[in-house]
Amino acid sequence: MEGEARIRVVQSGTGEGFGARPIPRQARPREGPSRARRRCREADVAGHPPVLEMDQRHRGPSQARCPDRAVEPGLGGELVTISNIMVSVDLGAAASDRVRLAAGLAERFGSKLTGVAGRPVLGPIPIGDVLQAERAWAAEERSAEEDLAAAQALFGREAAAAQSRAWRSVTGSPLAYLAAQARSADLVVVGRQGPGDGDPGVMAVSVGPLLMEVGRPVLLTPPGLAHLAAKRIVVAWKDTREARRAVHDALPLLARADKVYIAVVGPAADQEGAEDAAAYLSGHGVTVTTHLLRSPKISPAEEILRFARREEADLVVMGAYGRSRLREWIFGGVTRDILQTTPLCCLMSH
């Protein structure tokens, strides 16, 4: 029905809905996307804010709509967008695909794409002769600079789809540098580092510690994936601070999806507040259904990924759970399994 979205609760293995009830949904703009994008570009070129179609309940320039800039009606018409995407760049085999994927997202959202790389100078060098040690150290510094130049060249080649690009690099820790630079990012894109993914080299960022420290949503991308459609998205829901944060951080993507599935795994799935989470998303114009996977015969992580494959989703949104012990991060089982094995992109927040 026009102007309504239905929340449907589905039990695993049945496909039958129960407890369904309509929830008011914000009306969407009716202007065709091609014409609207053209008018948006013309307005931007002319130096004026894009005024394409007004939400009838909230008139005024600040509520102008552009098809590639989702509006969040629940917050009084504020723009929900991604302004700056940061992508970790190294010299591993998966780096090119990761940059292309990030560039595609930047093109879709009209975002700036910032490539970030760090290359530590390896040492100390166990050489007795001081002069020889200085020469070895200088050679290592030159090698680091060459690696950073190669990473910048890779970024320049593979990020062509993004209209606005920037580059940042440092001779130092890639993890610490990316975590610091992410203060100006809306989304950070990094690569999966599973046991079978090969060695990405000294410039790769360790995903787990970054998730715990960066304070921004992290998009984890598996090797060999150069495009993210994000038209069908699974939210791995658990009523925790981390999951709530992830859902909020993912709103720009969720608002553009054709279908969003809230999946809850476990015998107490009906006690996790999934319907409230669905109502929250529906209030932001998201088409959403809830699914209670009460009796999984496999691990929770495998069940989430199995459900995502069944629904032909290419993105999972979830909270990341971990705690620090002896300067190392110890991760929850689902978080650890997803970090190491996910074949899909996964947006995670802590």
C-alpha cells in the first residue's frame, strides 16, 4: 500500500509471517531518477543548492531532495549521506579490488574518497658497525618511501570512479595512522585478513584492533570483491549498544536498499526487540522485515551468512564485540568468525 511499510516476522525454515502490522512510512520523491540527477548536477554546477522536490510536510530549502542524497525524515529532513570515505591502501593482492569498491561507493554517494597508507620503517637492524647500520637504515627508509609511492599510484589508478579524491600517507604504523585520520571520515573501508587470505604485507591494517579503536563504522571487504550493490541488506540484530550503533551508522546504505532483513539468531530471538528495531528503520523510510532464526543447526555466524546468501544479500550490518586484555583484543565468537571468514561485505560498528 502506498505510504505504508509492513513489518513481517518470519521464523527460520517456515517462511510464514506472523504478528505483521502496518507501520507508517515516509513518502518518497516521485521524480524519475535520471531527470532528478540531471537537475541535481545542473544546480550544483550553477552554484546553487539542489531544490528538486520538497517533502510536502517540511517545506523549505533545507528539505530539498536529490536522488543520491538520502533524506532522513525522522530527523526533520536532515541529509543522511556519506561525505568522506576512507580506504586502507596496501600492496597486497586484494588492494586493487578494495579501492575500486570504495570508489564505486564514493561515486554513488557523491563522496570524497581518501586513500590512506602507512609503511613502518623496519628495525632495529642488528649491525655492529655504526656506519653500516646508518646505511642500512637509510636504505630501509628509501624502501618505505618507494612502497608508499607505489600505493599512491595504485590508488590513483583504481579510484578513477570517484570524482573527488585525496591521498594521505605516513612513514609509520598503518593502523595508528588510519585510526587517527578516520576522525574526518564517515566510513572506513578495510580488507579481510582470514587464515587463507595470504600475507597482505607490512602496510596492511589489522581489522580487529581498528574496529575497537577507530570510533567509526568499518566496512570489511573480502578479497576478490570490487563492487557492492547493497540493494539487499541483512542486519544481524542483537539488542546491544554495538548493534544499535551499527544500524544507525548504516542508515545511508539502508535508506537506499530495496530490501532490509533484520535477522535474530538463537532460542531467545523473540526477546531481542527486533520489532522495535524494524519500526525505527521503517520510520526512516526503510523497507524492512524481521526474521527469527530460533533453532540454528550451525554457528550463529554461519547462520547469518547462510540467511544472507538465501536472501541474495551482499551486505551484512552488525555490531562488533570485543574486550581488551594484556594489550590484545579478545573478540566474541560471531565477530571473530565474521572477521576471518565472511564472503560478503560487512559493515561493523563498536
